[in-house]
Amino acid sequence: MLVAALALLLVASVSFVANYEPLRFLGGGSGVDAHVVARQFDAYVPTGESFTQVELDHHPGQTFFFAFDVTNDGPLPVTITHIGPSNDNTGPYRISGVRLGPPVMRADTYSRGASTPFQPFALPGHAMRYVWIDAEFVGCLQRSTGAIFGTMPMTFTVFGVTRQTEFVMPMTIVISGTADPSCP
């Protein structure tokens, strides 16, 4: 009976860790580099929930950043080991760097000057960290074409188990094709 109870506990624990998805945006800070924002407005899904839609005009070679809070909404600590796609094939932009805000809330938490280059980091249960994604527009997008994204891939570990998730960002970013003279 004891062996069966221990086996059941082990199966439940493994299942819990294998399905643990604690990373969320819980309403802290977020934003997109103002010098590239063409339009920004609040949008609504049919269930009535709102989100911010940010539209950027694509200009090859132009750099920009976007940023958001990542909160571990669960009770268990995690280690975030990677933020962003596992390759450079991200469509009309490529990520050139990831930066982190201070590990504890301070007056300069949302200041880019207080950020440091990404290194894997521990995020205790119910803790938050601010993340900046540095990017550059690549390739050409013809007018009336574009790309849209609202998630960011993240890899984390919990109790030594590696998990991958699509972190739902607090904004949807739409990259619109332009009549850029550098594009054919």
C-alpha cells in the first residue's frame, strides 16, 4: 500500500512539473521603442478582454526594442535559461540582444540604463523581472504585407526539468510593409 501511494505521488509530481507554466505578464511595465511606433491602440477580443496593439513600419536595418515584465506566478522557483527564438528565423526582424532589469524592484527598475545583458537567472515564486528585447528589421516587406506576433519563446527549468513556453506578451506587435526605397 505504501509503495503504491509513493508511486502515485511520484507520478503526480512528475506530471505537475512537466506541465508547470508559471510565467505570466501580470500588469507591470511594458512598452515599445517610441521612435518606431507608427500607431498604437487598445483592441478587444470577442470575450471582451483588451490588449494593446502596436504597429511598426518596417525599414530594413532600423533597430528597435520592446520590453515587458515577466512574473513567476507560481509558488516554485524557476531558472529562465533562454528568451527568444532558438534561431534567427523570426521573419522581418531578428533579435540582436536581450537585457534584464535589476533582480529586485528599485526606482530605476524600468530604466534601460539599469539593465544588464541576459544571463540565465533564477526567478523565485511570485517574483518579477523586467526584460528588454533588442531587435533589428531585416529583409524587405512589400506594402500591404506584414507580420504579427504577441508571444515570445522562453526556456526555463524547474527542479532540473527543462520546459519551453510561449510567453504571452502584454501587446501584439504588427510589422507593416512600407515603400522603403532600399527595397526592390
